Amino acid sequence: MRKLSELLQAIEPLQVIGSTDIDVHAIQFDSRKVEKGDLFVAQAGTAVDGHTFIPSCIDRGTSVIILDNSQYLVGLKEDVTYVLVKNSEEALGRLAHQWFGRPSEKLTLVGVTGTNGKTTIATLLYEMVRALGHKAGLISTVVYYVDGEAFPSTHTTPDALALNALLAKMVEAGCDYAFMEVSSHSIAQERIAGLQFAGAMFTNLTRDHIDYHKTFDNYRDTKKRLFDGLRKEAFAVTNADDKNGLVMTQNTRAKVFTYSVQTMADHRGKILEEGFDGMLLSIDNQEVFVPLVGRFNVSNLLCIYSAALCLGFDKMEVLRILSALKPVNGRFETIHSPKGWTAIIDYAHTPDAVENVISTINEILNSQKSKVTGSPQARAVGCFESQKPKLITVVGCGGNRDKGKRPMMAQIAKRGSGQLILTSDNPREEEPRDILNDMIAGLTEDELKATLVIEDRAAAIQTACTLAQRGDIILVAGKGHEDYQIIKGVKHHFDDHEQVRKYI
């Protein structure tokens, strides 16, 4: 329970009608959860306007209404306090932070944003800090952690009340650090309003969520707001290899650090050797072997390394722990078949992510082929082209999401694969065949003839496993850690890992 006057210290009301010397039992933004003495925050929303539920909330006994549409200041009740604000979503975030005791100010809170790599970076930073002997929390797409206790993840970044409740749990558990993915939706919807970040990291920016943000510029500028809001005491780590990397930090007050695999930066890295079990890297002229694969993961690791140094950890200790970190669930996970082929499960669900994963696989396949065919034994028997391993890619696109990326993903997957299998990936409310037709539109007639279109994802994975021969790679892209398919609004259990192991 909190006094309304105390809660209102976190926001700047435009108008207050009624008493502020009243007790608030709980904060709600879902009218169905409102009980007597609660504070209800009415938000316009994307589908339903919460302001229309103000009368029903009053009937349920709410004592305070927060709203940003003055048209609903009619028929006022004497025993209800009305607070008009500029933005209800922002007010909710700030009120939630105040309600839970301003937990972000009691933690070293670090956010990571970008299109790809957020989960890997946030998760591995969490694991690194714990390996260094500190208690830490994690808020990610895959799972939430309060020190070592796991909680199911509902969103990349949860709603403001759930988010601040998690942060408060971390404070209560004695955590020193908290690492969280910051999605563009959470920034646009003010879920992080009021939080105090000690640092923020930017990974990269490619096409995604255009169905929500409408334009790429809107998407970029939304991400940038995380850095615009940093204090001068904070740090900002950004990717110098991405053309939007310095755009992110151009207006920040925080101290900026850059990382790169291609150009001059504060922290640089490159691949010395690479295989499907890991890479030998040079990071700031120090060699380190890591059990992760891919140029995109070099960038991820550089981002983690840069942030760890910003947090004051010892360089050599950071490198030592980097060498022991394991891939995150559903991020370039390898499953080896006794028949000699390898499956890779990856969350890649954007054109850029699919291209990065496919390019990485082909680079490793080509380097391995060069080593084999270039050996004296190979030259002696003339096996320059025999048994050339191929990449079999299984990929789909989610329903009720950005349709513009569907033909692009098919093009990229076909261009880099020896065999392409198009299939379903969370069709949601759409017809799976309509999604596949959108993907097919990106292929030429000849490319389509050489492509398998198998709507049932289990059958598509089974077909890939049946086609694979010794040395081949199967990429199952799109779902990664997810263990479900959403079909016509119903969530069905489905796990790419289980399917691959079933056919092994």
C-alpha cells in the first residue's frame, strides 16, 4: 500500500481532481484486475482504448484514475481522484518504478538493444558476472533469472509492473547487477520509463518489426531513445561496424565506447581460426578460444567484453571467462548425428540474421574443404570435389508480422543453401500457405523448382534429416529456444531440438 501523494512524486501531472491523501492498494492497467482501492492507468493501446473502461473500473471500486485523454473527464465521482497526464504509458512506467521502491537505482542496471544478438549478450554478461562472484539478474527473451532462480519469460521486455517487480526481486535477493534486453516495443510503449540505467549497449540494426513501427527510421529512432536517456555517469557501448552505431550515441550524455571487427575502435577483434565447435579470436591483441561460432558472435563477444571493462572488471579475468561461456539456448546450437551430419538450431528470423548464420556455416564448410582437399593425402587420390558437404536450410516466416521481409528471407536462404526447404513458423492467425506464397514470391521460377515447400514443420525437419549425408549441415532457423507453434491463436508444443533428435 502506498499514499497517492508519494506515488505522484514520480510523475508530473497536468491536472489533479480530488484528494491525494489516500491509500492506493495496487496499480493496475488491466481493467479486469481492478479491485477496491486500486489505481487504474487508462492507456489508449493499439487495439482497445483503456479509457473506455474507466466507468467499469469505478464500479469495481477504483479510487484513482490516471488518464491522458481529457475527453473522459466527465461524470466525475466525488470519491475518485482523477489525474490527467501527458502520456499514460510513461506515467505507468514511472509509477511502477516508484511503487516497487525505485529498484533500478539499487542495482547496476545494463540494457542491450538492437535487432540481433540481444539475448546472447545479455545472457552471457549475466553468466560472466556470476562467474566473477557477484549476484545478478537477467531479463531476456528466453528466461528471467533472479540470481540463480529461473522464471518463465513472457516478453523480451515485460510490462512496466512485471518489469519493476522483477527488479525489486533482484534487489531483495541481494543482486548487484541486472542485465536486460530492451526491445523497441518496450521503448515505444514506455515500459522502461523511470528506470535508471548504468549502461546501454547497441548490437546492430536491420529490418524487423516494421509492421509495428511502420518505417525503418521510426524503428531506428525508437532504439536511439535508450541512449538519449542515459545519464552522464553512464556508459554507452556501440557497434562501429553498423552504420547506425554512431547514430545511436550521437546525442547521449554517457561516455561512449566502440567495438569493431572491421574498422578502428576502442576494442577490436578478429577470427584467427574457426570450426563448428568454436573460434580462436584475437581481442585487443590477446588470443582467446571461445566455444561460439560466427562473425556475428565475434561482435557479440566484443560487446560483452567492452561492457565488462566499463563495469570495472579485470581484462584478463574477462577473457578467461569468455573462453568458458557456452552458446545460449537456440543460438547456433549444434546437434551432431551419428551418421556424420550436423544440425544447427538458430533463432534467426530476420533477413540479416539468416544471412549471417548461412554465411558463417558456408565459411566454415569452405575452410574445412580447403584443409581436406589441400592435404597431400587428398591430392594423391584426387578428391578435390568428391563428397562436397552441402547446407540444407529449413526456414519459415511468422504470421501477422512484417510481410515485406518474407521474400527477402527466401532469397537469402536460397542463395546460400545447397537445398532450401520452406515451411511454417508460428503462422498465428494467418493461413500458412499464404505466408509461404509470400516467401515463394522472392524466388525465380528455376529457384522454386529446386526448392521444397513443406507446410508442416515437423515433416520439413524430417525431410532435411533424411536428405542429409555425412558432412552436411542442416540449419533449422527461426524458432531457436521457442518450444511452441501458434496456429489460429492456439499454442501447440513444438521444439526444433526435439524434432531433430527424434530423427537422429
